[in-house]
Amino acid sequence: MSMHSKLAVPTVQGFMTGYLEALALVERLHRLLLDVIKDEFERVGVLEINAVQALLLFNIGENEVTAGELKTRGYYQGSNVSYNLKKLVEMGYMHHQRCEIDRRSVRVRLTEKGRYIRDVVNDLFMRHADGLESKGVLGADGIEEINVSLRRVERYWTDQIRYIY
């Protein structure tokens, strides 16, 4: 075995360790984000909506979209989008209307009640952004570096899905 190949093994193993740690952090951060949102809604007395649904309303914002667009635009990553949309319509957080062009497709947009939820989540995120920056946890350069790195991973994973299968 050459000296070069002996050095490569620890580097690959070290990278793999870091990669697995990053994956675990992303997963934990997502679950923690949902817990933070849930806690905020308990604090303001909104108990009928769950954190996934609240995040969906936040991501839709002022847009009018179809269920299919929710995934393609990156607003929603879950497999149960139809279920959550149906529930949000039933609870009065969203309007739905059949598309004039394609009657099979339904367009959804927030109601006043849905916009209130969006605003609660927006206020929560604004407080967090302010706290992260003002307490020196993360600055503009740090958040940009994180975003650039995560976009690279996203692009890599997307390419793997497109080209491997």
C-alpha cells in the first residue's frame, strides 16, 4: 500500500463522520423547528393546527398554488400534502377552487385565518433572526455560508435522484 492511499482512508472516514453528523443535525433541527413552532402556537392559544400545517401556511404566504406546485416550489416536503390541505380547508385556513383550465387541479390560497397563522410564524422567525444576530450566535456572513453549503448539498442530492434512477 502506498503512502498516499494510507492517508486517504482517514480523510474519507473523517469526511464520512462529518457528513453523518451534518445529516443528523439537519434532521434534529427540522424536528426542533417543528417543536418551536408548536410551542409558539400553544403560547398564543392556537391548538387546532399543527406545526407542519403552520409551516405550510407560512411558506404559501400570499401565493395561490396547486397541490403539485407546493412540492415543486419547495413549499412542502411531506408526503401527506393532500391530507394537510384538506384539513386546512376544513378548518378555514385556506380557500380552494378548481382551476378553470384544468378542472382536475385545485388552487389554494390563505384565508384571513390562514394569514393570521402565517403572521404568527413570521413574527416568531423575526424574533429568532434578531436574537441570533444580536446575541452573536450567527451573523450575516455565517448564515450566508450555511445557506451556500446547504444549497450545494441540495443540488447534489437532487442530481442523485435525477440521474441514478
